[in-house]
Amino acid sequence: MANALREQQKPQGSKAPMDKLWENAAGTERGLSEPALVIDIDGFEGPLDLLLHLARTQKVDLARISVLSLAEQYLTFIDSARRLRLELAADYLVMAAWLAFLKSKLLIPQKADGDEPTGEEMAAQLAFRLKRLEAMRDAATRLVNRNRVGRDVFVRGDPEPVVIQRTSEFEATLYDLLNAYSGLRQRQSVTQVTISKRRVWSLGDARVILQRMIGELHEWTALDHFLVRYLSDPEERATAIASSFAASLEMVREGRLEMRQDVPFAPIYLRRGQDADKKDNKEETA
């Protein structure tokens, strides 16, 4: 039956093989209650979008289909569908354009050195894309039809505790590691240094000690001999020798002591000066 226009609604009962294929190809794009363009041309009878699907999968020979008859049936359907739904007419316009394009690719001879793909290659690409689309639709259908919590399955009353596990991942170089270690060592090191007060001899203290020890000694005696009791302490040894030597030089200048050193770095000897008694008498008289 040529140039037939009819609206059909697929029944919910038994389904023919062609109807089942149609539902798999384009059932999700159009509701079951929407009008469908059913065409009847040479070599095919059925919905337009099914014809497009079969043409893309190379299951229908487009060379046997009359595009003129297809266009006449399409225009007749558009006149009636435009009043119902403009979007539906636009969808069918895209389908018809694809069919015309595929047939033109098959009829027009292709150049061997052309960059554009041939009709067979485009049909193969479209078939691959339709398979991917069908897989996504199937996954979406499976996802929607899964069991829902509260309707198909139920959880227990006491909810399970939420356990949070944290895993630390560090990304650092050897320089960063050494820098962090040195910073830690610096923070843990002693930041406050307390220096204990050392005992220091003044020149006056050393002078009093030398005057008391030398007394009336007229023999040459080593300087260390007068400081034996003070040299045993390492902290007091240096200040005792330095202050005593400076005090002895001052007393030599005043004539109260005489100093002698045979060779460089040899022991220093001291004895009471010859004018020491005169100095003492003058001080007592004054």
C-alpha cells in the first residue's frame, strides 16, 4: 500500500519481531502514545526511524527505496503531525535527511583519492555509533530498574557506623627531607646558654698574695712556687698566673721585687728587692 499515512500505537501484548526491533532501536526517543510515520515503499514497510536504523546497519538496500515516494509520504505526515507536535516533525525531518544522504552516497560514484569517506564507511561508522548508543540505553534501563532502597529492599534499623580511613602520602625530595631534619634538630637544640661566673684575680689580689708570700725572702724563687695552691684548679690556673705576672711587673717597677729569666720560655724567678725596705720605711713614716 503506497503513500499510506497512518498513526499507530504499539500494543502492550504480543509483539512481532519487527516491532521488537523497532522498540530496541528508537523506543526510548518517542513515547508509545505519539504518532509514528509508517511508510510503504518498494522493499520496505514500517516506521521511518526503523528504516533509518536498518539503513545504518546495512540491513536494507537503499538503492531499491524510492526517495520520491518517501518524500511524498513524509510531507503528507508532516501536514498532520505539525498540528500535534512540532518537535516530532523536526525529528522525522532529520531521519529523512539522513536516508537521502546515505542513498546519495551509495549512488554517486566516489573518487579513489577523495578525502571524504564512502557510503559504506559512513554506514559502518553509523552502525558502530548506534551500537554504542544501544549499549548506553541498555545500561540506563538496567540502572533505572534496579532495586531501590525503601521500595524493593530495606536496610536494618541501626545504621552502620561510618569508618573514615585516612592514608597520608608524602612527596618530597632528599633536600626536603634533610631540610626538615635540620629544622627539627635546631628546634630541639639548646637555645639558651648560661655561662657560669668564673673566678678572676684582680691585680690588687695578686699583689697582696705576692707581698705576703715573698716577705723577707732574698733568694731567687720561681713564680710558680708561690702559686702552687692555686694552680691545682684548672679554672683558676690561667687567671692566677696572668694576674700574678702583671702584679710582679708592677712591683719590679716600684723596686719592691727583682725578676729574672735565663732564657725565653724558661721559669721566671723572683726575690725581694734591695730597696724594698726603704720603700716600706717611707710608707710607714708617711
